[in-house]
Amino acid sequence: MSDVLDAYPQLLRGAWTTVQLTVYGSVLALVLALVFGLAGTARSAWVRAVGRVYVEFFRGMATLVLMYWFFYALPLVGFRFTPMAAAVLSLGLNIGAYGAEVVRGAVRAVPKAQYEATVALNFTPVQRMRRVILPQAVALMLPPFGNLVIELMKGSAVVSLITIGDLTFRAKQIQNATGETLWTYVAILLIYFVIAQALQSLVRLAERRVDRMLGRRAEAT
Amino acid sequence: MPPTEKKALPAGQAPGLKFEKVVKRFGANAVLRELDFAVAPGERVTLIGPSGSGKTTILRLLMTLERPDGGLIWIGDDTLWHRERGGKRVPANQKHLHEMRKQVGMVFQQFNLFPNMSVLRNLTEAPVRVLGLSRDEAVERATSLLDLVGLADKADAHPTRLSGGQQQRVAIARALAMQPKVLLLDEVTSALDPELVVGVQDLLRDIARESDLTLLCVTHEMRFARDISDRVLMFDQGQIVEQGPPDQIFNEPTEQRTRDFLQAVLAT
């Protein structure tokens, strides 16, 4: 056990890489989710189809397979990615597809009466979305987004297979060096858990903010 | 109404409205069948009649929330759902609708305030974003309108913290903040607790009397209809059964269907 504790700088480095992957991947996923999720609510059938294709394609694809494509297959036809870029793209594209469905569902769940009020006040279609519909939809998106971010963080463990030094990768190194299989994996189990809890509290913080904005929670007195 | 509050109201010549053989279908169900009627500039007209008779559809067509299946709707000298191109009448595009909607405001049965904004922001957002007012101008306009509806102290409140009656007052102020020339009232007191109804109705009556708005109102409240309108239209199955000044419609209706309807409404 003490061998594992002695290797803590390595574990910390690995944890930091995992956090970086999670942050970059989540930002990419969020952007993709908004773009393709909103496409899914568009009036034009063509735009909706683009959203659909993205979701169906990347939702049905294993992150690991995507990553192998970016890392091993695409370089053969001239597209080269660093391991980190390949990992972030695969995680972001995959989770973004789930996120797009969340965005689409949340936007559709905002009462139609709100949309009608925006028409009556003569907002342009972009303003309707930006000023009224989306802010209300965000409240519905946050809990599922929280799940997805944690999902992405956990899913990032597969990046060790393309030589990225994330938490799982470091654990395997430590395990190899010390032979402490049990304690090594206990250690990373706990670290993954702590990261997930930290992400969860961030999401809860955001939920509270949005609830206050929508008047769903009594203002602090 | 004190003169300072009166200046918060939209002023200027209001346009008339005209429906010309307007058809509206929902699936196989024709709600309006070649409906013809006109409203004079500044006239206040109330639509009464049984549920499903097409009254609310008329307001929703005027607010561009529904698209007609046939006929022409005029606001002033312009057609709402059609525009001129090369001497021909073609379906309206977004730009035309945006232009036409500038004249029209609507108050909904369920208020439809934006829960993601304070009361003040509900009143300033559209004037700033759509009309291009400066934040200060919009706040000034909103404040005098909140004064008018008796809610000056609620500017920073959250809409969900208000009673139904207060929410509807805010919604009325929000519609007026866009300075419409035509105001559509869609059963604006139906969702209110009985003790709040009269206050909102009195407010609307004062606004109607003090402004030059062309007013089109759908209601089941006959006292309100009598109070607010120059003319009452009795609807049934998408057709005008009978029309006239409120006194005539409510005291000496000539049509049996009107009599039956009034009896049923007044009995409740």
C-alpha cells in the first residue's frame, strides 16, 4: 500500500490529464450538442435531417472505435491527430450526440405559450430562441448534462489505450512497477469518485442558479 | 386615469381590420368558412359565442399564431398574410409578417409572462431588442406602464411571485410597451380567481376608453363585453349570427341562437 502512496505524483499527473480530457471533451460536446440539438428543432426539414444524422451516427459509435479511427485509421489517409486531439474529438463527438438529444428535448419541452408570447412581441426567430426559449430550456438540460459530463469523465479511461497518460494509464504503470494490484485500483477508484463528485457539485450549483433565475426557489432572505 | 399615466398609452391613428372570405381549417374541421367582417379604426369589438365557434382563432390569425387556409386579412391598407410582388399577391415572408406585427399586440388567457426575466425585464426586453429603444427609454416607458396598471412597486419582482391578477396586469403593460395600434384580448380574465376579475376588467375598460386602440376582445364575461365594446359580434360555428351595439345584443337579441347562448352564459 505504501508503494502506491509513494507513487502519488504519478497518480496526480494522471488525474490532471483525466480532468483536462473531461473539460475539453465537455466543452466540445456542449458546443456540438447546442448546434445539432437546435438543428433538430429547426423548421426546415433539411436542417433537422442534419441534426438527426449527427445524432444517429455518433450516438451509435463506441468511443474507443472512434478513437482508433482518429488515431490509427485517419492518419493512413493523411489526417493526423495528436493522441490528445483524437481523444477529445472522440469523447466530444460521442457525448455531444447524446447532448444534442437533451437540447432538442428541452427546447421542445418549453411551453408553446412562451413561444406565442415571443411572436406577439415581434421578436425575430433568433431572439425568440436566445432571449426566451433557450434560457428556460437550460433549466431542463442541466440535470441530464450533469450525467453526461460524468459519463464522459468515466469514459475517458479508454484513452489509456492510445498512450495518453490519464489516471487509468498511470494506475497500470504503478501496478506494473509495484505489483500492488489491489491498492492501486482502490486508489484510482477513489480518485474517479472524487472527480465525479466535484463535477456533480458544479452542476448542482448551476442548477440552483438557473432555478433562482426562473423563480423556482425562494430568494435567500 | 390621471393625465401622467395616460401618456403611457399608445397614441396615434389606429388601423381598421377586415376579414375577406377567410377560411381556417384544423384537419378536416373548418373553423372559419369564408368569414367576412370588418372593424373600423379605433373601434372596440367583442366576440362572443360558444366555445369552438372560432373566436379565438380570429385573434390568433391576426397575431400570426395561425396561418389562414384562404381569404385575405387586412390591417389598415395592407394584407397581413400576403404581400405585393410585381403586381401580384404572394404569401407573406418573415419580413412582411415582422412589419405587420408591429401594429398588433395581444394579451393571453394564461398571461405567458417570461419566467426567466424580472417583471421590469418582461416589459423592456422587446422594446429594446425589437424596437431598438435604449435601455433607459425602455425602463422609463415600462415604469410609467407599471404605474398605469398599479404595479410600480413590483418592477424587480419575479413574475411567478405575483398573483394571477397581477401577472395579467403585467402582461397588459408588456403588450402596451410595444405601442401597438391594435390590441387583441383573448379571454384575459378566464384564468383569474373571481375576486381578481373585476380589477383587471376595470383596468382594461379605462385603457380602452383613454386610448385610440382598435380593440378586438374575446370574452365570456358579458358585463365586461357590455362595458368595453362599441359593437358585439355573436359567433356560432365560424359564422356571425348577429351583431350590434351591446345594448341591442344583450337586451333585445333577435336571433334564437343568441338568446339561447346568453341564457346559458348568464345562468352560470
